[in-house]
Amino acid sequence: MNLQDIKKHLKNVEQIAFVLPNGSLVQQHFHVTEIGKVSKTYIDCGGKLRQEKKINFQLWNATDYNHRLHPEKLVSIIDLAEETLNLADLEVEVEFQGENTIETFGLEFRENQFHLTGKLTDCLALDACGIPPVKKKKNLSEVSSNSCTPNSGCC
């Protein structure tokens, strides 16, 4: 989800709710402790130079149980970050304290809530790694008898 999408959704909700991948809610007294611009420059395993830019939100729970961040306040914090950090409309990642370390999540908006989504690693240079592509398995019952012809790749 990009920054402008977040602002659009915040203008249409009465309260902010973040849902963890396990379905539990981030406690309502969370703080957005930082909004940042993250730039990453790296070489993938195939030797290709890559650059990635994202916006990062960090959520934090304190013992300030009466704290409630209202949507219009978060929009004003985002506006200030956009102006001060010269933020583009980039993808947003969210950091939140896991059991042992800070965890990083993707973000989706469903059912008037922001859902923190899991992220996966992947090889960016499969063509250079020598890892064969995974062949899609088909059930024999899904293949009609007249669709398997010589050189069709079905056998």
C-alpha cells in the first residue's frame, strides 16, 4: 500500500485499527513513533545493482493506556513527514515489536482496518543462480485425454 492510499483510508475511518497477521489487534494505545524514508542499494546474487525506496512507519505500545491516535492526527503527522522528508508516494512498510525483535510487515486495508501482512524473501536473480524453475504440478484428472499430444509438455 502506498502513502497516498493510507491518507485516503484515514480520511474515511473514525478510528485507526492495525491487525496483526495472526488476527489480533495492535493495542489501541499504540503510537506511531517514526515515519521515515528508507533507501536500500544492494547487489543481488546475480551481480545486478538494485535500489529500493520505501516509507517506514514504526508502531509502538507504551504504558500510556489513555493514548488514542486519531486518524486526522496521523494524517497531519504524515503531511509533516511528506514536507520535511520530501516523501514520494512510495510503498509503506510497518515495523512493530515482535516477541524477540522488531518485525517488518507489508500493509493492506480491508474491512476498515489496516492489516499488517507477512513479507517473504525471494531470489531476484533466478536466471543467474542455476535454480531450475518449479514446474506446476497437474492432477491427472485435470488433464483431458485428448489434450496430451506429442511435444505438448503434458507427459
